[in-house]
Amino acid sequence: MRIKPLGKFLAILTVFLSSAHNVLAVCTLNGEEVPCDQIPKFVFLIPIIMFAIAIFFFVFWILMLVDAIKNQKEDRMMWILILIFLNFLGSVIYYFAEKRKRNKK
């Protein structure tokens, strides 16, 4: 009998979820095991907030990269390299050095 890839995936997922339930049943706070209801609820929001901030940074970086590709005439390659290698910092520099100056005109 041959197990199909979907069947393998479901079997692995079932084992993972059953073992994860046992791991998640006990919470650790400051090195001590405590009931999970004693952990402050905002702690569980931190990963969600960090993910939202990361998405914002990524979208801002993509917008500045697209703007540099479309609107730069003289120093296009320099700005593209700055944006690629410096990521979010490069996009902030580009925004204040070029895009904002162009929007004021």
C-alpha cells in the first residue's frame, strides 16, 4: 500500500498538533511553570504587532523602489543599489532626499 503525499502531510500534521498540545498546556513565566491564564494577554499580541510593522516597512520599501525606478533620470542605478542594500534605511533616505523634494514642486 502506497501513502499519497497528502496522506503523509496529514499524518505528520496530526502528530505535530498532538505533541504541540502537550507542549502548550504548560506556560513558563520567569523560569517557573504557571497556569497559562496567569500570563498577561498583551504578550500574545506582540508577534502580531511586530508582523504588522514588518509588513508596513516592506510595503514602504517596495513603494520607494518602484518610485526610484520610474522617476529617477540621472542617478537611477545609484538609488536602486542604495534601496536594495540598505532596505528600510535606504527607503527613508530616498524619501527625504528625493521623493519629498519632487512632491513639493
